Amino acid sequence: MKFAALVAAVLAAAAPLVHAQASCGHNDTIDSFAYRAADPGDQYHTPSGGLIGADGANLTILPAGGLQITAGFDNVLYSQGAELSTHPGTVATFNYWFIQFNPQICYDMSNAATLEFDVVIDPGVNFNITLTQKSADCLNRSIDSQYFLLSKYLTPNGQPQHLSIPLKDFSTNLLGQPYDFKHNKDLTFVNLTPQGGNIVLKNFVVTGSCNAPSASGTSSAAAPGASSSPKSSSASVSAGWSVVAGVASVAALFAAIF
């Protein structure tokens, strides 16, 4: 009886671990950027319906696959108005690209770990990376996350490379307050340079915390004004449940014996 009680205690201790495994995030493929024709206005939509667009940059999905972004003009897009209130303290925006995570334009990444892309980027290209915030009711836009330069994560060489962006870097907004990962508007690349530089993106995946890469960038944030002038986590969950189920069987056996 004592052994059966001991096993029961082990099961009780293991239950929170299994719950933690089950509650971590799954991978979510936002877009592979397989070839398709542009929508009216030379914009695209993700397979789930999220808008992909740009201002001051040209977009095309290549016949072989991959979204090509070509940096355009360097004129200031916003000199006044409500838009400026969402990214206080940054330099003027002269071009940008964005992708919405879902058609609701309010996406939960509270259990996500990284943003992953396969890329081919011209040498010398740089830009700011930011997450744009929605309010808790998903109706209004709020303060953007901190800005980080592409060069924090990758030095483009014009060849196929992998870009991994750890979400922990964006845990505060431009006012130094906590960023709300539960209500995301979109991912935005801001101030792409130089003019005419090309960025090709493939296989955009939001990785869940169950599948997080073991290594990530650790360098400090760019100043807010800086300008660059799950598929599934079922395996780990199942493994956890299998261990507990096995121990449960042993417990039942010993309970029957003793």
C-alpha cells in the first residue's frame, strides 16, 4: 500500500508538468509565399486572409515562389496626424512593408517564441522590424513595439539564409511599457534601404513555445529613432502523457497486488 501511495504522489507531481506541455504554443505557418497573382491594387493576402501590403515599396510573388519586396522612394510618408502617435520617438517613416497575421487583424502570440523566415536579401539592405499593437478589444491601434534593425539578426549576403526573430526582444513598446502579445495587428518592416534593394521572403512561420529554437539573438535594441538609411507540438505532449499513463498502469498494478 505504501508503494501505491508513493506512485500516486509521483502522478500528482507530474500532472502540472504535463499541463504545461499541453498549454505551450503550436507552430503557425502564416504564408509560404507560393506563387499567386496579386490582388487589385498590387496587394496580396495570406492563405488565411490577412493583408500583405506596402507603401513606398513594390511587391511581387515570384513565379518560383517567394515574396519580393523592392525598396522604393525615400520621401517622408507621415509628417503629422494620428499615425505618428503609434510610434513615438522614431525617425520619420519613408517606406514600409507589412503582413497581417490573420484577417481579424488581432492575433494572439502570447504562447509564441519566434518569427521564422527563409530569405534572400541583397547585401547592404537594412530596415527596422516592429510589431504593431491592437487594443485589448481589437478595435484600435496602440503603441508599436520597440524597433530592431535587421542587422541585429542577420547580415544579408544575397544568398539563401534563415532569419529567426525572437519575440522576447519585443516585450516592451516604444514607451517602455509591456507589449501585449495577445493582441497583434501585424509585423512591419520600416524604412527599407537602399532604394532598389530587394528582399525575398519564404516560409513565414510563428513558432510556438513548444518548438522554440535553442538559440536566439541577444544583442541590445536599436534606439527608437534608429533608421537603416505550431506545425504541432503533439509529439512532446503525447510523450508526457505516455510517461504518466505508464506510471498510472504501474500504480494500478501495485494497488491491486498490495
